[in-house]
Amino acid sequence: MIEFQGIEKRFAGVRAVGPVSFDLPPGATLGLVGENGAGKSTLMNLLGGNLQPDAGSMRLAERPYAPHGPAEAMRCGIAFIHQELNLFGNLTIAENLFLTRFPRWWRSPFIYRTGLRAEAGKLLAQVGLELDPHTPMDRLAVGECQLVEIAKALAGDPRLIIFDEPTSSLSTREAERLFALMAGFRRQGRSLIYISHALGDVLRLCDDLVILRDGLVAGRGPARDFTIPRLISLMAGRVPEATAPAPTPPREPAGAVALAVRGVSRPGVVRDISFELRRGEILGIAGMMGAGRSELARILFGLDAPAAGELRLHGRPLQGATVRERVRRGMAFVTEDRRGEGLCLEASVADNLALAALPAFARGRARRIDRPGLQAALTPVKAAVRLTADADGRAVKTLSGGNQQKVVLAKWLLTKPGVIILDEPTRGIDVGAKCEIHELIRALAAAGTAVLLISSELEELTALCDRLLVLNRGEITATLARAEFDQARILAAALPGERSA
Amino acid sequence: MRRATTMPVFAPGWRPRWGSECLILAAGGVYFLAAAPFIPGLASWENLGNLLSNLLPLLVIAVGQTLVLIAGGIDLSATAIMAVTSVAGAMVMRGVPGHGPVAALAGVGVMLGMGTAVGWGNGFAITRLRLPAFMVTLTSMMFFSGLALWLTQSQKINGLPAAFNALGGNLAVELILTTAVVGLTAWGLGRLLAGRWLYAVGHNPRAALISGVPVGPVVMAAYAFSGGAAALGAVLLTGRGETGDPVLGRYLMLDVIGAAVLGGASFFGGRGGVGGTAAGVLFIKLVDNSLSLQGCSHFTIMMVKGGLILAAALADGGRRRLAGEDQGGRA
Ligand SMILES: Nc1ncnc2c1ncn2[C@@H]1O[C@H](COP(=O)(O)OP(=O)(O)OP(=O)(O)O)[C@@H](O)[C@H]1O
Ligand SMILES: [Mg+2]
């Protein structure tokens, strides 16, 4: 189907990928794994026409293939579902789906709106999304956007579909739905390339695997020849220390109440939410996509106003406090939308890291930045999330997806927060780094920080949390203590329509 | 601990390490050297002094504009602020008895205060009322140029205090004032909290807000600064002309924005700096000066200047690609 021959890509002289050679038989599902920054997305960008190789060539169905842009790749039957969402919030779902190929009245420039709706409806049905095609995009949750991206890829009836970390924003159940979709695509004879850091999924779904390390192929073969530990050691080029999240040792988080939430409601989003988060505690929030987890986080952080209810931080009311005041009073928020809200993509890594903590390093009446002090504070934080020390001057947008996520985390670590809200903190982060970030979260809690952890990964929640809230359609349906953590019980409480005690 | 993630250290290829300001400065230098033999008088001390004194007011105004551009906005009202502060200052100075230094001081105070206030008003409308910057500053440009003409019935106001005229008429004073303002701004952008916040707001206001940056006040401050800078430019030019002029700075707007953009500022925000803008101002004024020495008409100068600015911008685009600053295509 597709064949890479010595393909190579450099950025400003630095080699990101290559030379890489391998091929993918038609109809097969290829798993592409590697650490953050190994070059997976870059390689796929070459295939999808977003980047042009500096050396080497590609062949598609036995014919030379050198796309000049994504449109050409599309015409050749290659669809690329990117790691980051590329949708226009101000347009409707249907308009996003048909951005480059609106159905028209004959060949006139007028859009055939009835046809648009019908076609869009069909595509949405294929991915199992039951929404009106004319819903504006910005009303959708990230997971739903992900499904729209997939529907968009299907619009061109592709032969090869590339999935770059599609599950990183989906909860377990939604991911299962995606896997069912993928199985369907395979039955239709389409080839798939699947990139993910969830190695279990990769092993289960793929026929063939290619492991990338520092831009080179570090291993390949049929999936049945690999095990997770072997994959990890191939990815890292060494034997791993720890791979599965080890459960937090049981302990008594008997700190004072850091964040008290009483009766918080916002119409259409959350209803009557009450809980207390203590210092040193890791409190998890589980729930399906659209259950209101991120929306709740936004209310807590002052980005949206609650219609009713009361918030207290360390006993003092938070009513009317702006985001800035919250940050000053020790709150931190790692958002799930790292590109839209977490980072200044064009700015350097150092500037991004420093941003939230800057006031703490401003001296004197003029608020001059203490640059040596800042620099000194940056070093340990970067080491904590395993960011390369030499990354400082680079624009954040040139980092790989996982490394960008680490920048967002490190930015907040620098502020030494008292209460930190983590919304999908390990999204897109490779297995090795993920374990270290879990350690980091535990260390934060051990040092007295109150942690509110939102995650779509049940294992992550059960391993890290002292207590778990289950959110279902904006309401808390279960509060579980550590001893009561149980997959079935959590799922039952999270599923719409069903109610658990 | 194991080696931190990825980013293999291969031998980096050649890439330029200099920024926009160096390129534009070099372009100016080349232009000067190439033109000097053909344009008699271009390289004379007298002309160079002339060039410098023409350049200073524009530099002050363009630095103000640069701050607004960094914040991701645009200030089209800068020249209208010049006109209205020029006449308002002149009227105040004529009104204060004595025509001495006190009057001059009152005039300067009123001008700077008024410019800053108008700029702050622009910023307020943009951040609090959430109106587009283009529209807000366009309407305030129309309103204040109209106001300047209405206040004076299109007449110039003469008879300003000598102490005031000395501010704009004296190259040394101008030079000191401008250097101080420009130098402090450059330092502040790089070293002060406010400067770093300004860039963050320009890059991504939502990310800045979530990081605890007071986005609204920062944007308002940028517009207020631009208004104040325009007023300072007006102080220098009014003093030089010794008249309050209701159409002061009428042709300057494009020079102001052109200089900032040439120097690396971007309409998308987050980019630009004082050094670049200074180089841009120098380039534009050099072209202006050389062409008017040739006896070209205002219109010819406009046309040639447009072409040269485009050429310089193209060259800078090429430099960025070489430097890898614009490696787009990230997914
Ligand atoms: N536009 C760019 N400019 C400079 N360097 C880049 C650019 N894009 C990618 N790189 C570099 O290329 C390397 C590979 O990045 P890539 O995004 O392909 O990694 P990845 O395997 O997809 O990682 P992740 O799992 O984190 O998504 C990284 O070192 C990255 O910093
Ligand atoms: Mg990637």
C-alpha cells in the first residue's frame, strides 16, 4: 500500500525523522509507537502532505507519491486525523465536515444546504455521533470534536486513514466506540495507521508495529511478536524502571479543607455540586465525555461564573475573584486544551514556562523580572517533567505534542500552587514520562498541595486518587473512597440513564 | 536519571541568528551607500542632521504603535491624537498668562495627559466593550481629526511660548528626550513584568488569562502608551513648527505602521520590538530624505517608498524562512 524509502526530514538543520524505510501492506493496520518527540507525527505529516521530505521518497500503491499539500494527499485517498484538533469553532459541524467540498447546486457556487445536512448526517451516523449537523462546533466537548474529525476524514472516502493519538481525549467507553469504528473500517478494506501511547490498545488493534526512536526505526514486526515491556524498552532504548501506574500507598490526607464547593450549579452544565478538597489529598473526577467535568473545572477556576453555589479557598470565599486573583491565591489549572488555552505556541519554551509565575519573580516598584532567579527556578521544574534543558529558546510549537503538554504542567509547578486542577494532565504523554508525572502528582500531594484530577483513564484515577467523584450529566452520582474503587461500580455511576446508589 | 527526552543533537545546519532589525538596518546601509554617489548632499553633515531630526518624532510615535501591535491590536488614531493634542496644547498655552515656562509646562502636561487619556479610552472600548480595535481606533481617528479642525476652524495657532518651542526646535533636547523614552521602553519590554505580559497577551490572550495575566489592563496600558507617545511626538513637532497645527501628522500613519512592521512587528501580535521599529523608522526616513533631495514630488515618494517597503518585507520573509522561524505545518 504505502512504502517509505529512506525518508528524512530536518527542521532548521536538525534531523527530526530519518532515514526511515518500511512498508505497509494493503488492508493492514499499522501501529506506530515511540516516545514523545520520536518523530511519529512528523513522519505522518510527510505522508499526509503537510510537510515535504528533505530526502528519500514514498510510493503509494506501487506508484511514486510526493504530495505537495494535504489536499493532494486527500485526493490520493489518504486521510489524516491530527493529534490536535483542527476545527473551526465558529462554524457548524456540517460546515467543518465539508469545508473543502461543499455540496453545490450543480456546478454553481451556491451551497446546496439540504444536501449538506443530509450528507453531514450520514457521516455523523457513521461515527455514531447523534447531533444536529447544524450545531456550532464550539458547543461540542473535546471528545465529540474528535469524532467530528474522524467523520471529516471519512468524507473523502479514503483508502488509508491515519489516527494520531485519537484516544487521548476520549474516555474508556468512547475509545471502545472508536475501536469498533476502526474495526468497521478494516472490514471495508481500508488501511489504517494508528499512533498511540496506550500500548495495550496498540497491541490489541494492530497487525504490524513500527517502533520509532529519535527519528529512526528501532524495531518492527507483527504485533503478536511484541509485549508491552519489550515495546517500552525498544522505545526508550533501555530497560524501563516502571511501566504500570503503581497505586498510591494508602495514607490519611487529614489536611485542612483547601477548596470547599457548596451547591454549585450552572444551567445546562452542572447541578448542585458539593465537595471538599483537603490539603494533601488527590481527588479524582470520573465521568463520560460531556458529563461536565471540564466545565466544572472552569467554574472552579473562575473562567465561567456559577449561577448558584458557594466556593471557598482555604476558608475564604472565592465569590467574584478573577482568574488572576485565584492564581495569586495559589490556584493552578492545567487545561485540557493545551493549544488554545495552555500555551503561547509562537513564544519560546522559557517564556511559556515562566508566564504564570512571573509576578513572583518581579522585584521592586517597577516590577523588574529577576532573570537569574527565574532561570534558576526553571531548571528543576524542567527536570521534573523531563523537558530537555536546551529547549528554552525554541518556540513551543516546534515541540512534539507530548512535550508541549509537559510545558503546560511545568508552568504551573513553578507557581507552587496550593490547589491544582489537572484536566487530563497526561494527555499525549508517553508511558515512561507518564509514570514520572504520576510520581510528580503524588509528590505534590505529599507536600501539601490539594489536587483535583480529571482524567478519562480509569487506571490513572484509581492508581492516583484518594477519593473519587463520579460525574454524570452534571451531577455527582457517586463518591467513592479508596477501598471502594471498582471499575464496574464507577462505570455504573458514570453511565447516563443508569443510577447507582 | 536517564537522558531527558528526545531532541537528538545532530550537527545543526547553518542558519542566520540575526533578527529583523539587523536585516532592515543592513538594507538601509546598502541603500545609503548605493544612493550617496548619485544624490549630492545626501551624505553631508547638514543633511544627516536633518534626517535625524525628522526621524525622532516618527520614532517616538512608532514605538507607541509597536506596543499596540505586540498586544495584537492596531492604533489608527495615533496621528489624529497628534493633531488634537497639538491644537489643545496650543490653546492652553495661549490661555495661560505670561507665555513663560509655566505656560509651556502646562501645555506639555495637557498634551501628554490628553494623548494618554484618549489612548486609554481606545483601550477601554476594545477590552471592556469588546469592540474590534480596527473599528474603535478608526472612529476615534475620525472623531479627533474632526475635533482638531473644529476647535481651530482650520486655522493654525501661532504665538506659542519660546520655552515650548525650544523643546522641538532643539536637536539636542529632542535627541535626549527620544533616546530616554525609546531606551526605557526597550528595557521595559524585555525586563519588566509588564513587558513580558504584553508579549504573552499578544501571543494568546486566552492562555495569558488562564495564567493569571490581567489581560484587559495590559491591553489598555498599551493603547494608553501609544496615545501618550503620539502626544510626545506632537510636542516635538508642534515645538518645531512653533504652531498648533490641526492637521499635524496627516501623512504619518503609514510611515508609523510601515516602520513597525518592517522592524518585525506583526498584525497577529506577539512579535516586534523597539530595536526593529527604530531600524524601520531609519529606513523609511532615509528613503524619504533621499527622494526629496532628488526633488521628487510627494506622490512619487509615496510610490517608491511603497515599493521599497515591500522589497524589504520580502527580504525579511526570506530571512525568517532561513532562520526556521516560520516552519509552519505543525499538526
Ligand atoms: N516545526 C518544527 N520545527 C522544529 N522542530 C520540529 C518541528 N516539528 C517537529 N519538530 C521536532 O521533531 C521531533 C519529532 O516531533 P514529532 O512531533 O514528530 O514527535 P512525536 O513522535 O509525534 O511525539 P508525541 O508523542 O509527543 O506527539 C521533535 O524533536 C520536535 O521537536
Ligand atoms: Mg505527535
